Amino acid sequence: MDIKVKDETLLALLRSERRAAFEPASQSRGRAPHRWYDGVPDYLVDVYNWAYVDPTWAGWLDRRMVVRLLLFGNDARLMRLYLDAIRPGMKVWQVAHVYGDLVQRVAARVGPGGEFHLTDITPIQIEHGRNKLADFPWAKVTRADAATYDSGTDYDLICSFFLLHEVPDEIKRQIVDHLLECLPPGGTALFVDYHRPAWWQPVRWILKGVNAWLEPFADALWRHEIRDYASHPERFAWRQRTFFGGTYQAVWVERSGLCAPSAASG
Ligand SMILES: C[S@@+](CC[C@H](N)C(=O)[O-])C[C@H]1O[C@@H](n2cnc3c(N)ncnc32)[C@H](O)[C@@H]1O
């Protein structure tokens, strides 16, 4: 049998197993108290209920070790990219919560002379964010959609850390456009996310299975660059680095004329 046909059959099987393994949105919404589900977009409830919406699972998953495992041990260097872009006193917006201690580390780095705004769209993630940031009075946690949040602040840094691969393509477009729209002259948008692994990268095959089973919106980042989601990419300067044999990427964006675009990989 043709290997490609076998490959596609296996991926289709994984997708159908996934549908059977996780409850459809209607069932979970029906059973769970509404306060965890009100206003949560369908794509999150349908695909990521267990990971980000249901408080039982979210409570268990919110650990540094989970992020380390998910990122095959690359968490430290990917987070370092983000932390290195922050200088004390900056105004920083992180558009979605991340499990583990990243948000406390960002808040500590921003320091009392700056501002740290964390947004997320699900109630339980907001609760976790508020608990983690209670000792940082310069940090503000707001329930909001990354595609529409507008605090009226001129941010020095706006960071999307592994959000894009978890949203449908149309929402990717809205988020990228909105973050770029919010970018003041001199500010930087930083996207850290998945990318297309090189053919020789062994985790490519693990991730193919994971994407088919659990992450239906992630595959798109293997086929499109983040700048492809911007309506007016030419108005910005883009710099990209890839990591771990192409598996991850960091993309820095500034308004055109303010940073020289270049690309590198590692
Ligand atoms: C940043 S992503 C994934 C991060 C990473 N996998 C981790 O370890 O947490 C997960 C977060 O994105 C949030 N999210 C999804 N869609 C969103 C949106 N449109 N606006 C803001 N937050 C969103 C989810 O509620 C969840 O807390």
C-alpha cells in the first residue's frame, strides 16, 4: 500500500478517535456550571475544553513541567526570548495566559516602574492569572479577546506566546491584524509559536499525530508564515528565527523603517 495513503488513513483515524474521546461542546456546556463557559468561543469549548476551559483539568495542567513536556524541553529558551525583550519599566501586553510561572517572571521583569497587562478569554485562565499576579500591583489581568482588546495603552511589547496555533485561521488573521494595529511606533510585537519542522526532525512525526488528534488549527502554521495572516505585511518590518529544527519560531514585528528585516534558523 502507498505510504501516503497509510499516513492519511492513520491521521483520519486519530481525528475520529479524538472526536469520540472528548465531549462535544453542547454536552460540556450542558453539564458544567455556566460561569466557566459564558462567552467562551466555540472553538475553545469544542477543541480545548479539557485543556483551558474546564476548571478541573486546567487546575491540574497549570504547571511548568507540563509546558516543558509539551515543548520537548524548549520552554526555557523560548521563554527567554520573550523575557530578554523586556526591560524594566516597559509596558507589556501578553495576549493570552500560559501555564506555569511565565506570567510571574514577566511581571517581575517589567517591575514596579512598568505595566504588565495579561488578557485571556476564558474565566478559569483569568482566575489562574489573577492568583499568580496578586503580588504584582503593576500587573492587570483582564478577560478579553486578543483579537479585539483595546486598553488605549501604547505598549512597548505585545506578546502572543503559543496562541496562534490554537485558533482557527480566520481568528489568526484577526489577532495578527489587531496586534499590529495596536503597535505604536517603536513598539514590538513578538509571536512565539509552532512552525514547520524540517523533514529530518524526529518530533515532526509526533507533532503530526498530536495535531491530527488534538490540535486541528496548528497545522496551518506548517503551511503559512505568520506574516501571511497580516492584511498589510508591507507596513511592518519582520524578523524571524526558527528553533529545534524548524519546529518553533519567534517573529518580531515593528512598524516599517524601524527595524531591519532578516531571517535566521537554528
Ligand atoms: C496561549 S495558548 C497556549 C499556551 C501554552 N500551550 C500553555 O502552556 O499554556 C492558551 C490560552 O489561550 C487562550 N485563548 C484562546 N483563544 C483566545 C483569544 N481569542 N483571546 C485570548 N485568549 C485566548 C486560552 O483560554 C488559553 O488560556
